Amino acid sequence: MRHVILFVLLAVTVAACGRVPIPRIGLFDRMVPETRLPYSARITAPRGARSFDVVVASRGAPLEAVRDTVRFHATRHCLIGFGNSAIRWNAVPGDPARWIAQPDGRGRDVYSGTCVGR
């Protein structure tokens, strides 16, 4: 009798595969910063590429004021895509803390980087 019950449970389980909606449990699906970021930004990167650009509407603010916004979007991209938060920024040679921003023609700054690791 025990074998019959196990067989029926197994059959019901296999029959239900793909039919029962299972909620996604993603660690990074809803990743948002604790406090609101001061500038709006978005990240652009080709699928599967380690290099990326963060476009931020900072209206000419200094790097220190923009850094948290840029770092948040880049770190999220690298964690989701490559499992590591290490980033090599496009920076002044000899001074990796001074990231280089390129204007995009719409008054926004573009910061470039590459995910490092894995």
C-alpha cells in the first residue's frame, strides 16, 4: 500500500511540472539602495559584456557628488552578470580614484568601467 501511495504522489508531482506557477526567488531582482540616489542614471552594456557605461544626469556636479549613483548601478550590473562587485573604472592614469566622465551631448555624463573577477 505504501508503494502505491508513493507512486500516486510521484505521478501527481510529475504531472504538475510546468503547470504550477512558482514565484521567482531572486536575490537581486528588487535591489534598491537604502536611501534615494541623488541623480537619475541608467547603465548600458552589451549582453554578456564585462564593459559598461553608466549614463547619469548630474548637471555638471563634481565626481564626489555623483559617485554613489554611478557606483550603485555598476555594482548591481557586475553582481548580477558576473557574481563579483569588483570594478575597474576608466580613470586618470596613475590615479584610479579619479574616474573620467565623457559628456554625451545631452548634458549627461558617461562613466565607463569593466567588471573584474570570475
